[in-house]
Amino acid sequence: MPKLKTRKSAAKRFRPTGSGKKIFRRKAFKNHLLQHKSSERTRRRLSHIALVSEEDEKNVRLMLPYM
């Protein structure tokens, strides 16, 4: 069986939780064009780490075979 390649872009975006059962992700819309976004939105809502939804988790695990 050949070795499987990891999608490097996905490896930089996702990481497993401590138990390895769920996957963490960063929230979107916090990189640029921030001058019109409120501090409540950027600091309070977008700064938190979120979990990947169960529907998308299968696709993420396919991109990261050794996670």
C-alpha cells in the first residue's frame, strides 16, 4: 500500500482536539477589510476557535489521512 499524501493547505488550517474525535478550525473574515467591522464582531465572535461541522468532517479527514 503506498503512502498517502497530506493536503498541506488543509494541514495548516485544521488540527484535532485532544481526544482526536473532533477537528478545530479558525473562523473566517478576520484577515483584511477590518475597518468597517465592529470590534465586537472581530474580537468577540471571530476570534474564537470553532469546530468543523459533522458534515464537513469527513472531507477534512480525507485531506489529512494521518491526523
